[in-house]
Amino acid sequence: MSSTVPASVTVRAPAKVNLALSVGPRRPDGFHELATVFHAVSLLDTVVATEAPPGHGVSITVEGDEVAAVPTDDSNLAWSAAQLVATAMRRPCDVHLHLIKNIPVAGGMAGGSANAAAALVACDALWGSSIGRQRLEALAGQLGSDVPFALHGGTAIGRGRGEQITPALARGEYHWVFAFADWGLSTPDVYAECDRLRGEGQVPEPSIPDELMSALRSGRASAVGANLHNDLQAAALSLRPRLKLTLEAGQDAGALGVVISGSGPTCAFLARDDEHSIDVAVALSSSGSCRTVKRATGPVHGARIVDIVGAPE
Ligand code: C5P
């Protein structure tokens, strides 16, 4: 039996929305201590990793939404992900990464982190010496606060700066509508604005509301909707007051819950069911308060291989 080395590996990874995001004090390393509930949704980016000739290094091409906004150099997290896997395997890093984007860029849905998680899994499989799940998770944590969750998927609690993941007990399928803005927000800027708005006072340790966890355990969408919360929302609204119009348009359409996703500017709306999500999406599109509206369900899996193409013998 011949074991063929793959010529290319295709991996899909999900966007996330934070059902709760509690931001604690700023740490000496500049990050904020978090307690968050991550939820992976069926807005998926795809990374195709293809073996490249010796000496090629890393190259990146992009297709899909907002191509011009995605860097194709070493500032792309997927590039760093490939390098980390090569270093861990003590092998040269010669690979082409093709990114197919659906997740908004700088949108608060961890699109760059999803691409990094997908690149980790794809390069690991492409170079064929499986460095192991635990090691991949450690590399993910080095890459960014949201990358471990993009590997994990589902519904999970994040602590530390977001990189320490434990699965959450959650039941049911949730129907979401996401409104994308036609501009991005920088995550560091939003955290800095959160600090500015809080002033000098003592910041309590971050915590996750019991009401949200019990709503997730019972699978009651209305209770989940009522308990969505994001400590960064005031900061995102302070930087972009127009987002209030988008949130109000979803509220008026009867969404069970309305929240800015992560550091924004994407707004997330929880619908009653699939049909209601169409109504909410139509109302948001016709409000003229956002660039694009997309529907998705959650929870979904983390980064997963969807295709492996063997090299010609
Ligand atoms: O980890 P990541 O690269 O996604 O973080 C981007 C930026 O977001 C950090 O440089 C920091 O300014 C801010 N951040 C933070 N606290 C966190 C996560 C991110 O202040 N827990």
C-alpha cells in the first residue's frame, strides 16, 4: 500500500460571536482578562494549502468578499500559522495558501483567527507528520486570543485573554442574522476606548452570567437572546454611533436578542427560527443601516479538513 503525500489540503473554519463578553482589568502585558462565551456559526472561511517547491516560502492569494482588505504578506495570521507548524516539524515552510473569505474583515467575528486555525490544520495534514491536537492548540494560543476557539468550535467558555477554552453545556440550534458594516473597527482601538470610558476606577474581575449558562443548558432561544451581553459594545458605539441604528432596526424586527459581535462593528441578531431569521434579514437590509446581511446557524464545528488531494505518483 502506498501512502501518498497530499498535494493540497482544504480546511474550513467558522466565524464566532461572543454570547457574553466580560472584560476585566488590563493586564501588565496589555491584554485584558476576559470571561467570554464563544459560539461558532456557519459563516465559514476556507483555506486551501498547496505544497510549493523548495525555496518558495509562503505565498497567499485571496478570493471572495473584501479581497482588497486582506493582507497577503507576513502580517496575515495564516502566514504565521504555516511558519509555526513548519518550525514545530523542523521542516522548511514552502506552501501556498488560498483563502476564500465569507467572514467580514475586521468585523469582530474572528475571520483572521479562523484563517489561522484553518492554516494550522491544513499545514499539519499537508506535511503529514501530525503534530497532535494539544500542540496545535498551544500554537493557536501563540497566534492570537481567538485562534484556539476557531480550532475548537461549538459553544465554549474562554478565559485568560480568551485563549483558554473549555466546552460549555449547550443544547439546541440557534438562528442568527449578522449585519456587516462597510468599514472595520480595530480591536486594539475598541479595547482602548473601553478603558477610556471606564476611567481610573477599579475594574471587577470578569464573569459569565449564570442566566446565560442556564438558558444555553435548556436550549431556550428566548432566554439566550435576553441574556446576550458585550462589555465592548459601549466602546464600539462610542467610536461608531451609527451602529445604534442597525441595532434598533433588528430590535424593531422582533429579534430575541441583539448584540455587537466581539469588538464590532458586525451586529448579531438572534431569531426565533429559520423563517423569522429571513424576516429579520429583510428588515435589516431594507433599513439601509448596513452593508450586507447574512444568515447563519450555530453552533458548528471548529476548523475541519473537507478535502485532501493526493500528489500524482
Ligand atoms: O490576541 P489578538 O491578536 O486577537 O488581540 C488583538 C488586540 O486586541 C491586542 O493587541 C489587544 O490590544 C486587544 N486585546 C485585549 N485583550 C484581550 C484580547 C485582545 O486587550 N483579551
